[in-house]
Amino acid sequence: MNEDPDSPVVAFVGGGNMARSLVGGMVARGVPPGRIRVADRNADNRERLAADFGVHCFATPEEAVRGAGFWVLAVKPQGMRPVCSSLAGLAQQLKPVALSVAAGITSRQIATWLGGAVPVVRAMPNTPSLLGAGITGLYANAHVTDHQRTQAGELIQAVGPVEWIDDEALMDAVTGVSGSGPAYVFLLAEAMADAGARQGLPPGVAARLANQTLLGAARMLTESGEDAATLRRRVTSSGGTTQAGIETLEQGGLRELVARAVGAATRRGAELSAANDD
């Protein structure tokens, strides 16, 4: 999205953390607050969003979506069907682009619940989006035009880069890798800090060492232009301390454990879809 006065009005259905991060990113990138609407039943959420970003807030989705070209459906998976069903009449009348950030809910389900033949973009962002450092997988159904696809990508780029996925079935794998991925990293940080404390470091020192190490490693991955395997080999001297640690992780089955974790999260995404199907 940009400062173009012809850019579409965007209505958020749900004003939680992900909606807030997207709204903040859009405003920071120059989208006029007057072109952003948010529906949230929580009065405190509405007041904070209006005060912080100057956007228009409403108590009901029906009020927010009227006249909006993009509907960002930022509700939990189990709440998606009733919300969409309540908006089906307006969706058929207005034919907006429905952009969903709900894990496991397919574009077919969303289009059906909105009355059919609606442009739908599925997005799987992750929690670093709250800092403008996320990454989002996107999928567009057949009703989304090239122009709408570009607009959807620009909207989501307010919180980080995007990766378009051509096969919707792979969106569950996106969830397993990047949607759930920050929690894997947080768990690794916990484990590293705990291990450092067991070796005698003060817990606070161990936690700061672990956290900053992960931050620095992540920056090297994204800024160096080298892949993870190359960087790992570069810092692993033969017979050194790093090699000893890496060999222990490999012998302990780290790769297989990560594969199982991503597989479990991927399957759970598919289960969420099945649980909400007709």
C-alpha cells in the first residue's frame, strides 16, 4: 500500500495483535489513517487503536466493511465461519478481496462462507511481524486479479517480506516452518540459557548471551548472502569447541526432531481446516 489516494479502503475484522501490527505498519508506510477501519467488539482495543493510529474503529464488522475494497479477516480459526457467514450478503454485494490470517482455514472455505466466488488471499504471518520483522506466506485463489494480488502483497509487506505460494496445500507447511517457527527459536533460547546456567553462569547472563547470539546469527543469515549450511561450516573449526557441540546435536537427532516438529504443526493446520469444514 502507498500514499496513492486511489488505494483501497482496508477494513480489519478483529483488532488483536496481528491486526495492530499491520495497521501500525501501514500507517508508518504512509497509508492515510482515514483509509483504514477496524472492527473489534472490545471497546478498550478500539480506543487504543484510534488513539495510537488515528484509524476509524467500529463495534461491529458490518459497520467497518461497508465501502472497503479489502477485508482483513483477523479472527481466530474457530471464529472465521460465523464472522464470514454474517458478512456474506455484503460480500456478494461489494465483492471485496478477503485476506485471511487464520491458520488452517482454506480459501475455498472462506469463499463459501462469504457466499461464493469471492477473491480470497490467505496469509500466514508470524509473530515477529509485531516488530516489522516478520515474513508471510501468501496464496491467492483464482478470483484474485493480478492488481489485487499486488495490492495484497504491498499491504502485508508493511510488516516484513512476503513469499507467494502457488499450491495452497503448501500453506500448512508455511505454518509449520515460519508461522510456528518463532516458538521453536524461543524454546532454543530457553534451552541455551538453561544449559549455560547449568555450567555455572548466572541465569541472567546466560539468557542475555543466548538471546544476543540468536539475534546475531539471524542477522548473519539474512544479511550475509550465505546459506545456513555455509555459515555453519565456516564457524565450525575441525577439532574445536563448536564441532564438539554440533556433533552432539547431530548425534542427538536434532534434524529429525525439527522435522517431526514442523510435520506436527503442518498436520495440525490441516486438522484445523477439516474441523471447520462442512
